[in-house]
Amino acid sequence: MPTFYVKKAQGGWRIVHAYNKLNDATVPAQMPIPRKDVSIDSMVLSTIFSAFDLRDGFYQILMRESDIPLMAVSTPSGMFWEWLVMPQGLKNAPATFNRCATHLLRSVRDFAPSYFDDVFIHSRAVNGKSGVEMHKEHLRKLFALMRKHKLYANMKKCIFGASEIPVLGCLVGKNGVRPDPGKVRVINEWPTPSNVKELRQFLGLATYLCMYVSNYAGKIRSLSQLLKKDTA
């Protein structure tokens, strides 16, 4: 299998393999993607938050021994290597990792929902215990599970005991949910569309704001009309 690198958004490189033929012969895994709105809604009454990134998530999944030969890859030097853990590039890798993380962390999902390799911990005062005390309890339970199942976090991407954390493209905190200022700035600074293609690109980008803007569909109706084929 050919091997190449993909630059990560946060810097560094990711090794990816072109498992084209293997993927063509693979039956797609049926695993629902976690709903973003459900995860966010579960946090809105909380007052203290933490966030973890499971480090190199795919590499934390061991390959079934009988499948290891199928993972063989070639390098420019002519060497062949076999992956003992789940590599990047497999069709079912995201679904497999999501199913694994969801299953292993199912007992803490009420206060630590996961979304692929992201885990969000949220707490509030309950039964006479402060939000901080509850958060410590929640973290201990999560750490115990991670230790038991050998799940490792990327410390550089961890946030502990914050009043607000980034969650799937927005910011969630004790005062509720708000859009990411960086994403809003990009929309505000987007150049005025001069043709249908550019307008479609802008509206696709602006869709990010639909959950934060009252009557969003009504506000963009005049722009949406311009996308119709019979519009002059």
C-alpha cells in the first residue's frame, strides 16, 4: 500500500496509507455518529468543564492478529511494514474507534460524553457538593476507566477545570453556548460574493451561525433565492 503524509491542522504530520483495494472490499460499519446537539445540550446547566483529546486515537486500537498481514505497507526505501495497531486510511477506522470509545466510556457518558477522540467533562453543584467537588469526582471516575482500558490523553490538548471549553466548533460554558469568535470573524471578513458559486460558498460557511441567529432561514431567504437556476 502506498504511504504518504497529511499535514495536521494544529501542526505536525499524519501518516496515511492508500488502502484503496482493501477499502473497496470492506463492508461499511454501521455505527451512528454522536449527535453534536445532544452532547452540547447535556452540558448547558454545568458550571465547570474539562476537555480531553485521546492521543493518536486510532493507534490505541489493536489490530486483530489475523488481519495484521492485510495492513502491510511499502515505503520509498522498499521496506514493508505491518501495523499492529489500527492505521489511518481504513474505511471503517473512524467508526471502529467511535464504537470503541463510546462503549468503553459508556458508564460516564452522563457527565463525560465523547465524540470520536474528544471527551468533554462537565459538572455542577449537586446534593450539597460544589461544582468543583463534583468535577473532581467525575475526573477520578473517568481517569479510572481510562487507566483500566489503557486509553491515553494528549496532555498538550487537555483543559482542566475551566469555566468554558471549545466543543465541536462552539464554546460551552457556565453562561451557555456561544459561537467560536474565530469562526465568526472569518464569516464577517468573507469578501462579498460576486457570482453564484461564491454565494453558495458563503452561505455554506454562514450555516455555522444558524443555531445562534433567530429566524436564520428568513434572514438569508433573499440570498437563497439568488441560487435558483431561473434567477436572472
